[in-house]
Amino acid sequence: MTALAPATWWRGLGNLTRSGSPVEGLSWALYDFANTIYSYAVVSYAMGLWTVDRLGPDAGQFWFGVAFAVSVLLNAIVSPILGAASDTVGRRLPFLLVFTVICIGGTALIAFVPEGAAAAAIGLGLFAVTNFAYQAALIYYDATLPSVARTDARGRMSGVGVAIGYLGTIFVALLILILGTEASGATFLLAAAMFALFSVPLFAFVHERSATTKSLSVREVAGSWSQLATTVRDVRQIPGLGRFLVGRFFYTDPVNTVIVVMAVFATQAIGFTQAEANLVLLTLTVAAVIASLIWGQMVERIGPKRTLMIVLATWVLGLFIGGIYLSVPTFFIAGVLLGAALGGVWTSDRVFMLRLSPPDKVGEFFGLYGLVGKLSAVTGPLLYGLIVNLLLEPLGTAAYQVAIFSLLGLMAIGFFLLRGVPEPPAGADEPDVIGSAIPDLS
């Protein structure tokens, strides 16, 4: 029975894909594994600690937040244009490849930035470039889901991708722990190498299915700057989509902020060493892996909206527990809740977005979906960093509690906005290659 389980899971994975190929499904999900290595090793762990080491706790947290915010703001401005450009060409993978290469190359270069406060600006500039590219790549990666997954299996395929992505977090966290690189140049080289290695299968084995294939001219690129107004006008024609996107701005604000500040919070507010913080975050990621598969099943059974509402309620509870008292036990309890719920956000809300979007405007609307998420990623870390920077001296560690409760308020607003979004029924907007029932992957 045990020996058959892996084979059953493998066949089940194939039945989630439009082609029936488990290799294509796994190759798509491995990109989640690859880019989560960057997200954890660089954004959540090494870069914030690297900056604090060079500039000190107050200035380091603030300028790291500024670099992150600038990169995301620039990306937010061009996200709808990037998405619409891929709709024009009818392909996502060439764009995904370009931004993936930029992210990998820039991450590797950070390893060679010399010590000293003056050189920290170079490292922060490189980080801004890599994070811009990482965020841009996500637009195209999310938009490839309809090409890979069957219409009635997108929730589970999305959940598989998120779960495998968190395995990437565990993988790189263990490597950092075993190798003892912590927030050093070796960590950036390690992240770049692993991102490159595990992104290869997607480009080798995933095949796009598009009704249009045309080249993108310079004239079309120049004219695409007017696309944002058109996209906003188009959104207004879809019931509930505008409200969903506004709600997404508020609920992704604390999500993006927690991703960015978790390691620094663990060391500065709770008192962990860098190695201990890495071990703690590694432990909490296990909850995210297990939960992502469960969230994917829930999306299929109760729908993406109801699943997302439960996820956001979990976030509200986790932020309240984490902010009410700073201690190791409350940090662990809040961390498990937030870690489990983190996978649920990405598993459910991209499927909800697909359900709200017409199939011929997926790239265009995913660009706007990315824009609101990225705008929240600008405001969240800046607000958090500003609160800590202003209140740390007079209040001490209580400044971190104030910052956490500011995130709780934003999450609550997102929760209540989402309540009013109607959920369209699951549609058959794309033909499925395989007509058999889809088995559970659990």
C-alpha cells in the first residue's frame, strides 16, 4: 500500500493537467519551488539582516523597507503593461525567462558587494533590481496556470504549486543552516544557483496553449502605456472584480510585510540569533507546506472565496496573538497560524481572480491584480519600518507591537471588503484534454 502511494500521487498529478502529463505539472510547480528559494533566502531572511548588520537596527530596517518599496512601486506601475504585452503576443514564457534571468544574476552580484555602510547602497540597489524582476516574473507565472491545469482542477494545481514552493523554503533554509552561511555573500550565491537550477524544468517541459501568436512591436510597447486606463475601465464591467482588487490591496499589505520583516522581527523583537531565526522560520514553514495542500482541496470543495475568507480570518487571529505580547510562545503560535495561512492566500486568491476574469483578458487583469498587490507591498513595509523607526527609541520593543497591530487593522479591512464580492460559478471557459474524474492528491 505504501509503495503504491507515490505512483498514485504521480497519476493524480497528471490528471490535474490539461495534457495529462505529470511531468508538465511537476515542472510548473517546481518554478514555485525555485522562486520561493529567492523569496525566503533573500527577501525574508538574508537581505534585511545584511542591511541591519551594515546600517544598524533603526536605519537598516528603514532603508531595507525603502529599497523593497521602490522596487515594488516601479513594478506596480508597469504591471498592467507587462500583462497586456503578454496578451498581445499570446505567450508568457519568454517574458518569464527574461525576468527570471535578471533576478538570478542580480542576486549573485550582491555576494560581491564589499563590507561597509557606504557599499550598502550598492547592495540595496542590486536588491531593488532583483526584487523588481522577481515580482515581474510572478505576473507571467501566475498567468500560465490556465495553460497547465484543467479548468476544474486549478485549485488543486495551485495548491500543489504553493506546497512545493514551501518545500523550496525548507530546502534552502536547511542548506543555510547546514552550511552556516547566514546573512553572508554565500547565501546570495546559494539562492541564485538554486533558483536557476529549479526553474529550468518549467522552460523545458511546460507548453503554452494560446489562440494567438504574434510579435510585439516597439510601437505596441510605446502605446501600451495607455493600457492602464483601458484595463481599469474593463474591470468596471466585471461584477465584483473592482471590489476584490481593492480588498486585495488591504489583505496583501500585511502578508507582504510579514514576508519581508519576519527574520528581523525574530532577531530584534524576540531576541533570536540569526541561526535560531532561520531554524524557527524553517519549522514554521512545515505548517505552510501541509496547509497549502489542504487549502487547495478546500478551493475545489467550497470555492475560492469561502476558502480565502477562512484564510484571512486566520491571519487576523495570528496577527492579534503575535502583537498582543512579545514572547517565544506567542511568536510560535502566531507563526504557525500565519505560516499555514500564508499558503492559503496564494492558493485561493489567484484561483478566485481566474474565476472573476474573462479568459481573453487573463494577462491584462493579472497585471492589475499584480499592481494592487505590489502597491500594498510598498505601503506595508514602509508603514511598518516608519513605525519602528519613530517609536523604537521611546517605546523599545513595544514599537514592534504597534507595527503589528497596524497590519492587523489593514487585514481586517481587506476581510470585510472581500465579503461583498460575488463568486461566479466555476465555468468551462477552456476545453479539457482529459475527461475523467480528477482524484484527490492528498
